[in-house]
Amino acid sequence: MTIHSTPTVSLSASIRQSLEALALTDQNTGIKEKFRLDDQRVTRFSMNFDQFHIDVSKTHISDELVSIYTAFSAEIDFSDKRALFLGGAKINNSEDRAVLHTLLRDPLNQGIDLIDQRALKQAAQSKAEFISQYHQIKGKLDQRETPIKDIIHVGIGGSSLGTQLVFEALKGFDYSINIHFIGNIDAHQLVDILSQCSGASTLVIGVSKTFTTSETLKNLTSIARWFESQGVAKPLEYFYAVTATPAQAQAYGISPSNIVSFPTWVGGRYSVWSSVSLSAALVIGLEKFEEFLLGAADMDKHFNTAPLGSNICFLSAMLDHYYTNFFEVKSRAIFAYDYRLRSLVDYLQQLETESNGKDRQRDGSPVDQQTSPVVWGGVGTDVQHSVFQMLHQGTSLIPSEFIMTRTPDHDLTDHHQELLANGLAQTAALLAGQDLETINRVHADDGLSEAAKKAKIFSGDRPSTTILLERLTPNALGALLSFYEHRTFCFGVFANINSYDQMGVELGKRLATQVKPMLSGEPIQKSAEGFDPSTLNLLTKVLKA
């Protein structure tokens, strides 16, 4: 991409030169050599947090790297920017907003003074309302003649992804209500979910900050029609709304007693801590949801108080930034060796790439460095039989993260031992690689051809981080998600970008409103201004069909 204007320099020449020189050394030395030279490496680059253990020793981390980024953090006033964030300054400068989601898990803000004290009151009121509404809804559910068996959670992006992750991770195996998540306007998903439900035993929770999101409202309207087809005379009595604009939900037809609000300063991809997660809380219980919030608050405290050299959020973001900018890394892979975390990668894709996938600095000038890598991944051991070939022998360097749970919540310990064996072995293999001498020794009696032997060679020295949870408790999940949030903040500070707007999604939304009338029969020429020939040709093809 060619950017013609002159960028503001956020990465000083001295820091850039130091990191370029270190990266050259690291690429020539490799991680295996770092282990050979330092028998204390694992101890020095593994850290225990209350809810999990994190090992970054299989990356290119070093004392020198930490020292350079500590100096960099002083240059860019990192500690001051962290204080502004936690103090409620309007760090989302393009939209003139504070970023206050940490208040949702700790309304006292760890005693940190807020620039606008009203936010503390709003957070406390929001939590009190959420708890009150939770108990009211639970009471109504308990009194129903026909028990609720299904909840349809209708939202999109941040209004759905976090709640789905919490539900899947914490619901356990014995639950009486299932939640179906609809975030897509594609009616194939809607029809599939409705075919599994019955109108008399289904509750609908529509989640939208503005309650004007077109996909969400379209899905709610179609679900209301389905209720009518099921013989339900007043379908909206089965509907609840979670929104920052209750008047809009009421205008849609939702009863005021069925509306749960949250503060307008709650950002979509940071809203899992709010009443947006009402549906999950109804299933897992309020006590577990409170533990989830407390785990996140514990990580907030660590991020705010731990020295940078032992701050797991800072160090992880440091590695992300180092690899992206000085190893020309384009992506980062995350693998959850716990089926309950199957939605984690989708959640983190939005959190990190929507936050830091920017080419503008905070003052609007072009960036002078690389920003967010592509975040992708999957669930082990499924992905071992697909993408791991590329991780081990592919031509792209892809730092990987492995998230494992030491103790499962089932009795099939032989399954879990095999799961952990695979996860741990993959991190070892990424580091070790395999040379021809090893292949000759291991396969001495296998009669392999020289071509087959050479095909088995791979270099190793592929970086990986391992996060080991003791158990997947609500507390641990809260801490884990908060860790990724603060890691995202740190990267944004390093790159001098605003991590809290999402201007890149607006143009597509606006153009969709222009395309829709054309698909409904309006002449293409009337709305075609601004569209390229390819898009116009595709429109013609669609209309012919």
C-alpha cells in the first residue's frame, strides 16, 4: 500500500535501530541456542498468575529485548497512557470517548481516581440494574407453566461473541436451558435454529447498543413472525432487549419491564462484562458470572501495578510488536486445547484486529510501522491434522499460542492426558524441528528413500507461548480475557493508534444501504454512483438470477 503523506514518527530512530539489530541477531541465533546458553531460561521467562501459568521461554524474548521495550515505553510515556486509560480519560480521541469497560468488573476502579466521577455512579447503577433484572427474569422463568428450554440470543459482533464464549466455556454439562446465538443476517442460520425450538418454550434476547442495528432488527422481526406461526398471539411478550438506548427498544415494541440497559460508554467488543451477557448469566448463574468479573478485575490490578519486566500483558504485547515489525510476521495463531474454548479465536479476532487493524496514527497521519497481525487458529487436536503442517514446515514464520487446562471437568482422564500430550508435544516440536541425522536414527529400520527422508526435515526454532490454566473456572476465564484486552491496549500504545474506534467497517455498511435498493428493483443507474465496474457487473448477474 502506498501512502503519500509524511507520517508522524512514533518509533524513534534509536529504538528502531536497536530492535533491527537485535532481530538480526535473534534470527541468526535461534531460540534453541538461547536455551543452550541459558539453563535458567524457563524459570526467568515463565510467570505464574493466580489463575494461570504463562511460559514465553520458547519465543525470542531476552533481557535485552525487555530492556529496549522498557526504554521505548519511557519514550512514549506508556505508564502515563495506562493511567489515563484506567482514569477514564477520553483516549478514544476520534470519537471523544473514555474507555471504561474495566469499571464493569470493578465499579470501585481499584481506588483509581476517575476524571469524570459520574462514571463510577453509572457503573454501579448499571450493575445493580443488571442484578435486579436478572432476579426478576429468573423469577418469571420459575413461575411459567411451560418451562423455557431455549433462549435465542440475537446480536452481532461484540453483542454476541463474548456471551457465546462465556456460555460455552462455563455452562457445564447439566443445564436445563440451551442458548442459540444468531449474529448473521443469513437466514440459513435463523431457519436452522428455529427448527430446533418451540414457541411456547423459547425466550428471545435481542442485544444492540443502539437498537438500530439492521441485521439484529431484521432477525428479531422474523423471529416474531415465527412465534405467530407457532400460535403465539403476542410474541413480543417473549422478547427482552439489552441496549444502551432503551427508548429505541421501547419504540420497537419491547415492554419497558423487559428492557435491560447498560451505559453508552460500553464498547461492543468490550461489552462481555455487562448486561450484554444476560443470556449466559441466566444459564450459568449470577454467582459464576460475578466470579468471572472478579477474575478480570484481578488481571486489571496486575496490569496496573506489576513492573513492566514481569507484566504479562506488556511482555506479550512486546513480543507481538517485535515479531510483527522486525520479523515481518503477518499472522499469529491461537490454539485452545479445550473444546469449551472453541469460540475463543473468533472472540479474539474481533478484539485484536478490530482494535489494532489501523493504518492511521492517533493524529490521523499514516502509521510508520506495521499494526495488527492476522489472528487465527482453532481447537486442538482438530487443527493438528490441517494447519500444523504449515506451522512446522511452511515458509512463513507464525508465532503460536497454546492454551491448555491442567485439570478437566470430566472423568475421562485418559482422554485429557492424550489431549495434553498432543498440545505439549506440538510446542516441543515447533522448537526442536528435525534434522537429517535425527531422521536417519529414528527411521533406521523403516527403509525410507532419500527423498522421503529429506521431506521430513524442518528447521524448528518456531516461537510459541503456552498458557496453562489450572482449571477452566469463571475466575480463570475472566482473567484470560482481561489479559488479552490489556495486551491489545499495549500494542495500540506501541503503534500510536486508537484501539477503540472501528472506522474501517463504516464504509461497507454505508455502501450496503446503497446496494439493497438495487436488489429490490430500483434501477442500478439511480444508485450506482461510487461503485466500480466489477461490482456493477456482479449486481447485474445477481439480478438476472
